[in-house]
Amino acid sequence: MAEKTHTHNPDAPFAAYGGAEPYIFVSYARKDKDKVALILERLHRKGYRLWWDEGIEAGDEWFKIISRNLRRSACMLLFWSPEAAKSKWVNKEILIALNNDIRIAGSVITSADIPDILVDVQLLSYESFRDGDAFVEKLCKGLPLAAHSGPARSAPSPSPPPAIGSVIPFGSYPWRVLDVDAANNRALLLSENIIEKRAYNESGRSTTWAECSLRKYLNGEFYESFGEKCADIALTHNENPDNTWGKWKGKQFNTPGGKPTDDHVFLLSVPEVRHYFPGLKLNKDSDGDEWFYEADGRLLAKFNDSDSRFWWWLRSPGGSQSYAAFIRIGGDVGLFGNLVSPEAGGVRPALWINL
């Protein structure tokens, strides 16, 4: 059966795609149409096949047509905004895409809270780009090649992954590569230096990583400082195990580590330090009978580019939830920890980036 040809609305920048080749379904709030149309026009000029509700003729059963075209699409391009958040139709389209395993790519065209249902969707912030062309160039990298018309394009040759142990730039800081996940094309980075000094929890002396102010800062203000590179930072599910490694006067801590978290930026945990810096050995302080991990030069860290070394936080709890584990200035792992407040400890953030 031949595909129906849609009548082009003369006020629209181009006609919605109506053929049988793979195409991209566009989801947006009607009140955002002027902004969205400018972006879609750029994508159309680049050769992408796009279906949007410009393709619904008068008399068509509106949402039935939308649902059918969404299910047939190769990808849903979502434009998120406060208006989209309030649109029942946009939210229905998101549910259809998720329920039918249709990949969602998208952007935030006007600042708006991101709901939990979109937590695994990487959304570019239009406002963080210098101009519309730069934004569209980045957006194209997340769109399926199959939905591009014209001469066949080959995917760019992938760059070799960075070597574990190497130091690479990302944003404004140098980062040490701790791990490479070739299957998912991503790498785990730890800041090479201590980038600043902050309390673990500014509001009190009892907390977990899930609730502390340092986590809120790292996943808010610090994360947003990467601008358009935020799209390259993967969301990571972190388990936060109890502290069962430390002892004081022969008694094991068993301090609750708190609930799991989903973080863009995080601190290393004690188990991760043991994993990424193998060979650490438990030792006992002869005076206080405190158990810790022996000093290791690989854990030494400088503050910024200075010659002075400083201690730095881990996200694991210490001997109680009033303390957080840390790497001592000499490179050993303090399992009893430092007070979460008001101690201003070194911050060495970690993050997974998509390669």
C-alpha cells in the first residue's frame, strides 16, 4: 500500500516526511513550535527525514495518527521545556516510546526540571551552546544515520580509547583514566588533582552519600559547569556499601552506607579504591587500634597545581555516619574517617564519560 502524501502547510518550513524510509519522530509542545521549527529546519537542510504533527491533515484522527507514526519511527527527538512538561500529549508520546523500545534523543530548549522517567535520556541544553548551528551539530551526533537521506554517510572512525593510567583533558581539568569499558564505549575518570576543598555535609554531622551536600553540589553546580560537555558524562548507578572494613579497639564498624544513588559525578568508595588501586593491605594503628589501608604513593594528591599535598574525601562512611572515609595526606586510607562537617576536605571527583 502506497504511503499517504501529506499536504504541506505553507506556514511550515518543510513538509513532514511521509515515505517508507527510516525517519525521526519529533515530540514537542505546541507553544514551543517557533523555537522547534528553527532547529528542525536546520536538521531538514542537513538531510534528516523528520515527521512532526505538521503532517496531520484536517480530519485525521489526531492522536491515533501520532501514535502510529511514533511506533514506526527509528527514533524520537524530544524537545523538553516547561510547556512540554505540562503537555499531556508530549508525556503520552514519551510513554509510547519507552514502552515500544524506541530510542529517545533530545534537548532542553528552555530550562525545566527533568522527570525521573527521563533519567536515562541524555538531553542537550540548547541554552548552553553559543549558537543554533553549534547546538545542531552536537544534536546530530545522537541521531540515527538510517534517518539521513541523500548520499550514504559512513559513521566516523572511532578514536582509540584512552589507556588506563593515562591523563587526559576533559572540561577544565586533567583526569586520570581508571578504567575503560570497551563494550559500552566509555571511560572512568578521576581528577588528577584535588580541585577544591569542601565539607562533606555542610548542614550537619550525620549523613550518607545519598543525602550529603557534597553530592548535591557535584551533581548540580559542578556538573552544570561542563556546559555542552554534560552530554558526554554518563549517568552512573552507584552502590554504597556499609563500612565493614574498619575496626576500633577490635570492634568492627558496620556503618550503614545508605541507599544506592544515580550520579553523573561522584566520589570513589573504599571498594572502588581497592579495585582501581590493587595491592592495598589492611594495617592496624598500634596506638588507637584503628584499622586502615597502608599508605600507597598512587593515592597521593596535590591541591590544584601546587606542590602541596592534601587529604581527600571518599563517599563511604567512616566509623559512624558523622564521619566519612578519606585518603590521608600520606596516601593511606582512613577508614575511621573525618567529621563530615565542618571539615573542608579535598575533592577529587570521578565520572564516566562516553567516548
